[in-house]
Amino acid sequence: MTKRLRYLLLSVLLCVPFLAACGISSADTGALSGRCPGTKPAKDSVTIEWWVAWANPTLTRAAQEFNCANPKILVKITLYPNVGDDRQGKLLAATVGKSPPNVVVAYDDVIARWASQGMIQPLDDAVRHAGTSATDFVPEAWDSVRWQGHTYGVPIDWDPDTLLWWNKEVFADAGLDPDRGPRTWAELEDYARRIDRIDERGRIARLGFVPWSGWEFNDIEFGHLFDAGLESGANRRVTLNTPGMRAALEWEASIARRYGGASKVNSFTYVANATGAAADPLISGRLGMMAVGDWYLGNRQVIGAKEFQAKIGVGVIPPRPGGRPYLCHSGWAFMMPRGAGHVEETMKFVAWMLDDHRFARYFGAALGWAPAKKSSRAVPFYADDPMWQAVFAANASAGAERQWLPPSPVLAEYYRALGDAEEQVVNLKMTPAQALAEADSIVQQALEVAITERNYGD
């Protein structure tokens, strides 16, 4: 299970005991049917099957409300935890077997692969007929659902994934301004050293910053900050083993060596069987700073919104000397499998779900997502929340809302190979040059297969 899905499931689990805070009432957790409560199916109604990765009572409520407003369209929700990347192949099997669901919610980074494999259908006409426009969305979010000149999805969220969060109490204890995060690379490193608490025997009591803690793709974030010049395969070229990426991993390795290796660090930052605030390395004070996405706000359900705001600050990882900020983004999208029917009715449901206020209720409050649709960020749920405003301010300070990497049929291999390389380096088993040479070879082979299979067209 990817960390992306783990954080999503954490948000859902946090939502269950605090339903009112998640924007729903206890009554919303009743029937799992998408039918309007107290009604019978309308004559000549159609059923839309919607595959989702998580069991969330708010989505069941959304399907019910949609059916109340649209009696001739019933939404059936089917849980498939791995629908985000279809690693179990169920979506592929259903599509090949000509019994696909009408709509799925999946990661933006599968678009190119699924489109080239014929698993999902282009939505250019459906989007246009539904009145949906690219201009409604953050440009980079819309770009994430495009491949080979066609639109294959409708963006749902567009989350800043590598924000820098800090523990204000830890900052104060280290003699730092608790309301001011590091603004330069030198300050980031200085703050980390000042926060560190390691005794003469090497026993760790507190750490300032661990680049591989927080979000599993932080290696790409630091690659961009080190001007790695990464190429994802979007233009039939992949590059991983570059001077910038080697420098980024060497910087991570220097931190691992300082503390005795990643295994020792990880056993300190993440405590087995811990629950609540003790499970989180930043809230508990084991870490002073951590890079992770906006969904980290879900931890307000653990310690309370007021305490979270008093205890946690948010900003961006500062650029390196002479460099520029880079804040990586990603999101989920509605997609329609090849051969799925009722496209018009499905698009009506998609547009209904992405109404500004409904997004805030069904995705923002329940899952901690930032909307891909620009107008949704102005609704009271976001506008009146000081922590969300702090997130958006940090997001704006980094400039364009860039993707991790441009869409490509080999992104899965790319992410996996680079992540494996980082793991080898921070565990002090390989040098950056050795690990990246191996990763480059793996992704180059995947690229050759993708080209042979005509995943890039003619």
C-alpha cells in the first residue's frame, strides 16, 4: 500500500469518531445504498457504478443526495482499495471483459499508462457537452489528465504534497521563533542542527529534519530543488542519474550518516503500535520539521483544531542558494473506463460532485483535500479556516503549482526505481551514483517496452 493511500485511509479513519467535524451527521452512516432514503427506484432509471478506494460515509451520503436530486440516476459505490493504480488488475480485467464500472477515482499519474493501454476513454466530447472547461481548474491539474492531445479525466483535488510543517513547541525549546519557518536553505540546515538532541553515546532524543520522513516521494522534491533535470518519459526520454539527483541523494546520505543510518532514524521517528498524537513524529515532538502534504491537516482530528493551530506551523521548503522554490503537487481524478456506458449521466454526476460547496463537504472536510477547481478554494470551508489559508499562502509563495513529473506511461517504474535508489542510499548500502545507475537502467528498459508497445502512439 502506498503512503498516499495510507494517508487517505488515515483521514477516513479519523473522520469516523468525529463525524460532525468531518461535515456529516451520525445519520449519514446508515444505509450504504446510493438510493435516496425512503424512495423506490424510478422507472427507466440508470445505474452508474462508481469504484472508489476507500469506504467513506460522506461519499455514500453524496450518492444518496444526488439520487434525491436526480431520481433517474442511481450511483452504486463499489470499494476497490487499489483502484488508484489497479495493481491487482481488477479494472483491467473488467475492461477487457466488457463489464467495466462507469467511473473510477484514480491517481493522476496513471493517466498516460491507462490511456495508452486503452483502459480509459477520452472525455473531450463528454467534458465539452457537460459544460466543464479547462479554465475552471488549476492549469497544472488539468495538464495532469491530458495525454497525447486528449483529456482522459476530470481533476478532483490538487494538493501541495511537500509542504514544510514544524512543531512550534520544539522551535521554542530550541531557541527559534515558533511562528517563523526557515526561509533559506542555510536556515533549514541550521534549524535542524539546533533542534537535534543526541547524547554522547549517539542515542537520539529529538531530530530536526529527516528528508525521507513524511511523504514517500520527497526524493523527487529534493531532486527538483537540486536542479536534477529529471525527465519522466513524457517525450520518450527518461533521466534519473543526473549530477543534481546524485547531489540530492548525497545530501540525504550525509544526514543518514550523521545519525547512524536510516534504519536507526526510522526506528526513532516511527513508533510501532503507537496511537493518537504519539504515533505522529512531528506532533509528538520527535521531529522538529517534516515535509508532507496538505492532508496533514487531518491530524486536527487527533489533537483538536485549536491545539493543532497553536502547535503546528506550515510553509515551504526553502530553495537552495541561487535556486527557486519547487512545491510538488498531485491529485486524484474521475476517469471512465473504455466501453463504459451512460457517459452523459456519469458526467452529470461528476459535475455535481465538483460543485464548489459539495467538494468542500465530500472531499475537503472528509479527506483534507485542496480542490483542483479554482473557485472551490473561495468557499467558507477554506476561506474561513486559518490553517487552510496558511496552506494556500505557502502554496502561492512557491509559484506555479507544478506536478511531480509530467504524465508518462512509465511513471510507476520511475517512482519505484527512484524510491528504491533513495532507500539504498540512506541505508548506506550504495552510493548515489551506483543506486541511480541501477534505477536509470530499470526505467530505460521500461521505456523501451512502452515504445515497442506503441504506448506513445504511432
